[in-house]
Amino acid sequence: MTKTKLLALLTMITMAVGCGDSDEELNNYTDSYSLSYNGCSTGTHTFKAITQTELNYKVCTALLDDELNNHCAWQMRLEKAYSYCDDSVL
């Protein structure tokens, strides 16, 4: 095999392996919560995002969603929301 063909083959292999981002690279920010009060549990909710702002939005939206959280632990969710939600949401 000539050097040119070998170089072309190695370049194609490198490009194929390098294409596409892994989930870890795409989701640099993660968080989760599970809250319980008086035997009523929100369940576990896990979030992944590319930016901190996106993560904050996802967590904030989830914390304020009564149905998603089984209508449980409202006060605990509200307190946690203060660290994620901006003033326009609260």
C-alpha cells in the first residue's frame, strides 16, 4: 500500500471515529431531585443540559409542575426553585 493510500485510509478512520458527540459531551450539566413530605414523594427527576442556563430552566419548570411532582412537597419545591428560577418565573 502506498503512503498516500495509507494516509487517506487513516484520515478517513480518524474522521469516522471523531464524528458525532457523545452524550457526555452534549450534556455537560446535570442535576436531579427527589423530594418527599408526609409520605408524599415527587419521584426522582433527572435533568441534562448543554448550558447552566438551560439546566436551570429545565429544573425550574419541573419544580413548578404540580402534576409532574404528584402534587407533593410544594413548599420544599418552592424553596428549591428559588435557586433555579429567575424573578420573572417566581
